[in-house]
Amino acid sequence: QVPASLLAMVDAAVGGKTGIDTAAGKNLVGAFHPPAGVVCDLATLDTLPLPELRAGAGEVVKCGLIADPVVLEQVLADPDVLAAGSPALAELVARAVAVKAAVVGRDLTESGLREILNYGHTFGHAVELNEQFAWRHGNAVAVGMMFIANLSHARELIDAELVARHANILSSVGLPTSYKPGEFDRLYRGMTRDKKNRDGKIRFVALSKVGECTRITDATKAELEAAYQRISGK
């Protein structure tokens, strides 16, 4: 694999998933086929449009939240982190790849641990489906992380400061932190199709603190709608 986008470098190229999107949902069809190797040439990012760099930054921030707090510190410390030739970007790519490779190395086929890489993805995939895949993946995941952060706060798993930290760091790289109102029923249907679901229950990867993941498997529809309302402004 020779990924030529930030998103591919830190996410798609590492881990061996070869999936496609269908009308039924995101990443529901595919196989695991690890590449012989992955070569990330950062020079390929020099001409990448800023919206594409931002989309990749969504997955970088996710890695920081689930496993490597240094990533969060570095993103906030450098307002030009996504600029061409940024030395900070090289460090962030290395750290994000290290997080994903460590997880995938222990759980290739997503039987347990690898699920933590789906932080923000349950709601994010529903957004992508609702937008007919016109939204960039990292943008949808950013909104998804805000959704699960609010749900986790309502469950008293995390405090308001960590919810605000999500919004601050995502906004700092130009990613969205809210989604349009009036879409809950469609988004809920999308979440019911998520590949992590078991026995008809929507399963979310959540945080108990930065670098420590847990699961929410028993959220009611009312709880989900309340979390959605907090990120839709209504």
C-alpha cells in the first residue's frame, strides 16, 4: 500500500480491511487482507487540498483520544499542524499509525480490542449513510465523536471538561462538531445497521477517560435522541 492521503495513511492503509460502501451501510461488505507493507511518503500530502487533510485529522484526533494523549497536545500546540511540510504532521502520522498498528496486531479481525478504533464511528457511519457518502469520512467521525462524548457525559462516564475538549481540538483543525437537526430517525436507522451491533443492540465504543475505552451497549432510543439534540442545537 502506498497511501496518498492523510486519511489513508493513518487509517485505511493500516489494518488490512478491504471494504466497500453499499446502500445498506458503511463497511458492511469486504474482507481482511493485510498488505505486504505500507509506505507513507509525506511529500504526497503537500498538494492535498485542506479539506482532505482535515478529514484525515479526524482519525488522528481519534487515535489521541483512545490511546495517545500526546497527539492531542501536539494538535492543539501547533495551529499550522496541517500546513505543507509541517514537522508536527510527520510526528502525528507516526503516532497515529503506531496506535492503529498496535491494536490491529492484537486483533486483526475485530473480534474484540480492534473495536476501539471505531470510536465515533457508529454515529459517524450513520451520518455518511444519511448524506449518501457525500461527507468526508473524517468529518462524519468528528461529529460522531461529539455524539458519543455527549452520550458518555449523560451516562456520567466522562465530565463536561472532556466533552469540551473534544469540541476544542476538533474545531482547532477545522472539523465539524455538530450536525443538522431533524434527522434523528434516519440516523437511528443507520445506527441499527452498524457492524458492531449484537443481538439487535446498538453498541458504542465510549471513553471513561482519555486513553481508556469502554462500551455502551444498553442505551435507550431516548438517550440517543437526547445526545443527538445536544449536537444539533435542538
